[in-house]
Amino acid sequence: MAVRLVSESGNDYVPELEAVTVDELGTLFERPRKPSSFRVNEILDNKFRYLGPVHAGEVFYLFARLDPYEQAELIRRQSDQADLAGTTRNRGATGQRIGETSTRPRRTVPR
């Protein structure tokens, strides 16, 4: 798998790889899913990219650990999407936030 990753990317950087059996999935994930639900290149828990199964006597599931920059980018994108979804939900038909007045509030203390 490491050789394949290098030849496909043309980059000599190889991520940290994890090969685990079904019984060992709990060492990587708090709540492991069924391996049949994994999709190749799927990002799991913002930590691992699923590379696929390898049959060597028994089935091993291969994961590449994301580097810190990839993790930070994923987390930033997810928070941006959540912010975008939140701001569009809280706006009225005019685009103004609900509960936000269009004029400045009046002064309560006279000058």
C-alpha cells in the first residue's frame, strides 16, 4: 500500500499507516463502525482516511493517519459550513438577522 500511495501521488511522503482487523478497530475509534460501511478515501473522525481492505490470511483494514494540517483544514471547513448554515437559518426574507433592528437603539440617557 505504501508503494502504491507513492506511485499514485508522485510524492515520496508516506503517511502513517494503520492496518487493523475487525477486532482491533476499537484501538483507532471510540465507537467503531462496521467495516462494510467504510468507503475508500472516506475520512473517519477527522483522523484517518480509509484506504481499503487487504487480504493476508485474514482481512486487515488499512487507514492513513491524516497529518495535522489536513486535520486542521477539515475542522475549519466543517466549522465554516456550520457557521454558514447557522447564519442562513437565522435570517429573515430581507437578509437581516432575526431580532436585529435596522436602526440604532435610542439613547436612554439625555445629553
